[in-house]
Amino acid sequence: MLFLASCARPQQSTTIEFWGLGREGEVVAELIPQFTKETGIRVDVQQIPWTAAHEKILTAHVGGSLPDALQVGNSWMSELVTIGAIVPLEPTLVPREDYFGGIWDTNVIGGTLYGIPWYVDTRLLFYRTDMIPNPPRTWSEWMAVMEKLRRENPSRDFYPIVMPTNEWPQPVILALQRGAVLVDDDARAHFDDPRFIEGFSFYVDMFRRGYAPAVSNTQVANIYQQFGEGQFAMWITGPWDVGNLRTRLTAEQQKSWSTAPLPAPDGTPYPGVAIAGGSSLVVSKRSEKQEAAKKFIAFLSRPEIQSRFYELTGDLPARKSAWRAIEGDRELAAFGRQLDRTVALPRLPEAENIVNAVAEHGQLTVRGQYTPRQAAQALDKKVDAMLEKRRWVLARSPVPSPHAGGERVRVRGDARREERPLTLALSPHAGRGDCRPEARP
Amino acid sequence: MKPQSRAALLFLTPGMALIALFFILPVIAGFFLSLTDFDLYSIGDAANTRFVGAKNYASLLDNPLFWRALTNTLYFSFVGGPLTIAVALAAALLLNAKLARFKALFRTIYFAPVVTTIVGVAIVWKYVYHPRVGLLNRMLDAIGIQGPDWLGDPRWAMPALILLAVWRGFGYATVIFLAGLQNVPEELYEAAKIDGAGEWKQFWHVTLPQLGPTFVFVGIITAIGFLQVFAEPYVMTPDGGPLNATLTIVMLMYREGFRWWNMGYAAAVAFILFAMVLLATLANTLIRRTR
């Protein structure tokens, strides 16, 4: 008996450090006792607020004080690989086929796996069921719906759609739907290209035709209340706002909204693509307890732990087998369909800077300072300058392709795009750090 | 060497060593950093760093965002600085008046914002500036003026921040002015009164000249504080506010350095700011000397 007892806890003294971000960092503590019971490994959790996380992780790397394992926004992955902060993970750690493809790809940099998706998100269409009985499935249906809503209600207190002009996901998603490449393998910008310009013009048109108000998210006083009262009919946002709407709208208002996957450009398969977001779990290079850290990641990735995590946080599980609990939820189930159609942003350390430049130029175009074509040319110039360093580094020592996986992803059903690699990746951070509307009182 | 000098040197050494280690050395390192393209790739592998000479400075001058930040910072400083000094002087005069009651209480009230943490201040002021339910617009409403969306409108975001900064900073200058006022010899006022000077003339010919050195000190401290403005725009209008209306030099430096990790570029921004602060300080001292 004694012998058995000592075998059950072989590494009694091992303690690993784990950094969790925001609410997830708080909730993960509840899952740890079971892990410690099973493995004898203790986990010391530190919670980092989302707003400070990115800076804190990079400075911690420089200062040599990263924890053994940590949660990161999956759009930060290529940055962390570039600075050598995290180690490759064995693909056998978890069954890959149980994960959404677009999300998995964001964790693969140059053919090597560096992170395991923890939870996922993406953006899709939130709409008012009383104003839009059937959500649009194509861009032309989408335009027609907005035109009709505008005609029926010309008042400036109402808009068919809200797209805050300082959020980058909307213009970037529309351009990616049209097949835009943004940046190629040689770190050259590709904005002055019909595919980008078409998507970008579609975005700008919604403002020019008066379907969307040209306001930033700090100018929208209370987006939930306005949506609940029907001051706008559509909104492109992520799963976190399902919870926000459910807690903030009155019981009566709850009946009149739902979610749907994004419409697709005419002639392309429905739903249209969105960008893959969410958080991943990674192991730091300086950790001396990498094996224990990997065990912890494998534990958090188990389907039953994923389901439990979903119950605790409302975050969408990365593993499809943990989605059974969600299938009955109409609003969240739409995310499951959208997640099967996600693409990754270029996996470059500069990606976030680039997409922010897109939003900035979108804002200038909406305000009439540029035509879409001029905005695209200005973006080419700006982004090419940003990537000058990367081209120099590439020329010195070939770095893995930014279109991760080594595999070149192509968008189905678009013959014109057949020749070019499409950058697929999803950025969970997209919805979080930068673009998630601040919680409002 | 005289024994006294040796003793003085001995006592000065620890202080000088600390200043050299933690101030002069980093400044020199920062200057060299500003001549390189140190960034994320350099953190991964130091060999990925190039010496680029003045290129960071040149591309800064070519960056419209830099000029935007510079204009915003100067706007903030040239409006906010003098306003702070004027409000502080007025408050100090009131506190110093012989008729004033509850001086200690008012002194505490004026000084309280200086020691209140900016994050708490920001939460309260965000409510004050709220376009619909904010205190400020409610008050404007009561007198029949429709207030703007203070933090959301590119024209009003900066004035809103200036108001906040003046409120937050004038208490410090008030305390210094108060000390200066209490040092003005009473005899000077008596002499002025005998010569038939009224309140205004006493203020102009006695109080102001006597406060000269205080003005230089307050001017320099305020100018440095305002040119380096960061906390107010960072907490009130993250990301530079509407159309970058509240992007300041330090915010630009923070964004380039800690958001995009272009450390070399950010160091160049820091040195330009350093030059600006140096100029402002020299100008303040010169103005005083020529008087």
C-alpha cells in the first residue's frame, strides 16, 4: 500500500508557472485541483489583464522571466516565434482532426506547430430577426437588405448596420472574402490589386450609401442598448457579445435578435470566410519543466475539460468534440458553421500593424480623403516600408513562409485566385485586445 | 588636492556613480539605439540589427503621424501650460488673501487631484465627459447649450484633455506659488501703499516681480510635464483618440516601442522629445535672464 501511494505522486515537488489572460486566467484556477490530483504537478497561476498582456509577455521574454506555460492570443504567435520565446510542440499532443482547420493553422509557423488552440472565436453577423427575417447569404442580398431597410426608415436615428471605423476586422474580412492576399511570401504588399480593392470598396460603399454611420467605437454610447432598441439592424462581432447581449437586453428584446454566418461574395461558397481568432497555449523556451507544462496543456485540451471550461467562461471550445453542449444554442451554433470557414491573417510579426493600417486607411476613405484605389496605393507604400526589415532578414537567412504550415492554402471556388497562395490564419486577439468594444457601464 | 576637496569628492562619489549608472549610461545607450533598427527580429537574433545612422530621424520627419503628434503636443502644452500657471496663481492668491477662511481645507482640496491616481481620475472624468449622461453636458443642457461628444469628436478631444490636465496639475503649482507669496516681504506692500498704489498696481509691481524665480521654476516643471504628456491621453482616449486627435509624442513613442517593438525608431522619438524639453527649459531660463 505504501509503495503504491508513493508511485501515484512521483513528482510531488514539481510546480509549474502558468499565465492566463483576463477572465480565462481567473477561471482556470478551478480546473487545476483535478490536474494536481492526477499528476502531482502543482500549477501556480498568474492572471494578466488583456490590455497589458502583449507588452508584458514580450518584456518578460527579454527579461528572462516568462512562465513555463502561458495563454497567448493566436495572432501573436509569429511574433513569439520570431523572438524565440516559445518551443515547438509535438503534433501528437492532441488529435489534430478534432480542431477547426483555420484555427489550427494560426499555430503553425513555417510548418512547425507552436501552440495548441485553447478556445476559439471569429466574427459573424448579428442581426435583428424582426427587421431581417432571412439573413443574407450573398453580398448582393446583403446590399439589397440594407437598401430596403434604409428606404423604409430614412431617419438618422437608425442605420442598417454598424461597423465602427476604428476596428480593422470588418474591412480586412471583406477583402479576404474577395480573395485579397495582403502580403506575399516575399514580404511584398498586395493592396493595389482588384481583389483587395473590391472588398475594400464594398466596405466603403456601406458608409457612402448611408447604410453605416461613420463613427468609431468610442462614439457609440451603448451598442447593446442601441441594438436592443433596434437603432441598427446588423452588426459584425464575436461570441463574447452573445453573452453581453444575453445579460444586458430585456426578456422582450431577447426574442428579436440572432446570429448568422457571414454572407459570401456572389459566386463563392456560403458562408463567406472570416478570420480565425482565439487563444492558444504555448510553452516557453526558458522553461526547465517543459514536459510538465506540456502535460498541463494536454490536460486543458481534453474534451471534458474543454466542455467544463466552456461552462465556466462561455468561451467556444477549440475541440469539435466539446461542441455537443453548444449545438442546441442557436446563436452559438452559427459560430460552429463560421469556424469551418475561417482564414488566417499573414503569419508575420507585423500583421497587427498592417491590419491596423487597413482600418486607418478605411477611416480616411470613408471620410472622403482617398478613393479606394488611392487608399490601396497608400497602403502598398506604407506596408512595404514596414516590411523592409523582414525582406532584409529573409534575404540574409531564409525564414519560413508566413503562410504557415508550409502548405499553401487556396480559397475554394475562385478560379482567379488559383495561382496565388491565400494567407489563412485567424486572430483571436482581433476581437479581444484591440477591437473588442470596451465594456461599457 | 586640498583635504576638503578630497572629502567632498568622497561624499559625492556614490551619488555620481548612481547617476552615471542609471541615468547617463542609459541615455548614451538610448542614443546609440536610435541609430539602429533594433526591433523584434533583433530580439530573436542580435545579428539582425543594422546601424542605420540618421535614418530613423529622417523617416520620422517624413512620417505624418509624427507631425500630428508634435502639433498635438505643442497645442496641449501651449494652451495647457499657461492655463495651469494662471489657475495656480489665482488659487494661490486666493489662499494667501488675508480674508480667506479654511485655508488648510482649500489647500488640501486643490492638492488632492495631484496625488490621486490617474486611473481613478480617468474613470470619473469619462463619466463627466459622457455625451448624453455626463455631468458636463447635463450642466450645459441646463443653460440651453448642446454639448459636444467631448472625447469622440476630433475637435473637442484635446480641449477635454487639457481641462483634465489643468484640473489635475494646478494644485502642485499652487503650493509652490503659495510658498513664493509668503516670502514676499510685507514692507514692500506697505511701501507701495504709502506711495498710493492700489491692489492691482501692488500685484503688478510688487507681487509679480518678487515671484520671478518661482515663475521660472513652475514654468520649467509645467513645461516638462506637459511636453511629456502620456497618462491622460492613454487612459482617456487609448489608441490616439478620434483621427489621432490626442496622439502625443510620448504616446507615439510608446506605440512604436512597446506595441510594435520598433525600439530604434522609438529611441529616435525619445531624443527628439529630449531636445524639445531642453529647448523649453533653456527658453524659460533665458526669458528670466533678459528681464
